[in-house]
Amino acid sequence: MGLENIGGWEFLVIILVGIFIFGPDRLPKAISDGVRMLRQVRQMARNATGDLSRELGTDIQLEDLHPKTFLRKHLLSEEDEAALRKPLQGIYDDVRGVADQVKRDAEEAASAARSSTSPSTSSSTASSPPAASAQPAVRASWEDVT
């Protein structure tokens, strides 16, 4: 993790904020204390993963400490993981198939609704009674509402 993601303006703003907060005389000491603390945290993380690796008898990286990754990598074999996923995969496939069918049905209904409201069918609706949309809409003003 380096400073490659910080641009020139961001770096300048960080320096100015540091000068305003700590002052120009205490800023170098604050930076060295921060770097020392970061080194100590990294060393503690390395020690913790080393201790855990020795206790479990396997090589553990810091990324492996996420519970899902830890279980998948160190406690379950590939066969165990496949056996756990199998019932859920069948349910997922069934749900996915039903969802796809509902989507196709909805698209068919929408296209049928669009085709039934096309101008070619207006001759058959001319003999029907006038719809409610033909009546003028009453718009409420702000004074009516309040």
C-alpha cells in the first residue's frame, strides 16, 4: 500500500491540514509517531498470523483470516465444499428458472398490451362508451390542498 493513489493536490491538502492541526514544529514528530505505530500494527498482525499458523500446523496469510476464506481453505476439502453447495445449487437453479419464466411472461404480456393499444384497434373502440380519461382532469392547486 503506497502513495500511488494519492494525487498531488490531495498530498498538498494532507500536508496543509497536518500543519494546521499539529503546527510546523510538532508535525515531524507526529509523522514519525504515526509511522512507528503503523509498523507496530503490521508487526502485531504478522506475529498473530505466525502464532495461528504454528497452532493449526498450516500456512495462514492475513487474507485467510476472513471466516469464509478460513473455513474454505483450511477446514473443508473440495469434496466437502461441493457436498455443501449441491443442495443449494439445485434450489438456486429452480428459482432462476422460475424467475426467467416470469420475466418472459411479463414481457409477452407487455408486448400484448402494447399491441392492443395500437391505433389499428381504435376502430373497434370507437363504438364503445367514452372512457374516464375523456373527462377533464381536475387539478388541485396549492391553496386547495392547504
